[in-house]
Amino acid sequence: MRRDVFQAIADPTRRAIILLIAIKAMTPNAIATHFDITRQAVSKHLRILTECELVKTEQSGREIFYELNGTKMLEVDKWLAAFRKLWESRFNELDQVLLTMKKNKQ
């Protein structure tokens, strides 16, 4: 089954993993130390993130390091951009209403 980026980031554990590896590349064992779940569960989350191309792997000797794929995260940001503009517009409108109410009150 092919998952998309939004399915991957819907899970709080996967979002936490993304935050960890955004700071620095980590091995699965290093990642697992930050969670109260099994190493196998961490591997499953990493597999899903890898399938969605949110993380990429780099082999160093016998170790595999997982790192964030920033390019794929841009897809999420682009999708959210439309909502961000909408929210900013509505907050600006709310600011204007509140300023008008304040002026009328004085």
C-alpha cells in the first residue's frame, strides 16, 4: 500500500521522529531511545516515512542513518500556504473589527 505524506505525518510518533532527525541524522537505535515503544515499532514508523520520502537513508559502515528529506516537506508547506494566507486574512479582518469596536467605545 502506498501512503502519502499526509498519512505519514498524521501519526504523532512519526511527527516526533521527523523533529528528531530534522536536527541531525540518527540510527534507528538512537531514535528508539527517545520513545517508549519497541525498536520494531520505530522501524515500522521509519519504513512508512521512507515510503513517503519524508526521510532518506545513508549507509555509514554497518549503520544506517535516517535524515529528513526537506524537499518532500516543501510539499506539505506549499499545501498549507493557501490556508496560511486565509488565516492571516481573517485575523487581519478581526483586527480591523476590534479596532473599530475600540474606537466606537471611546
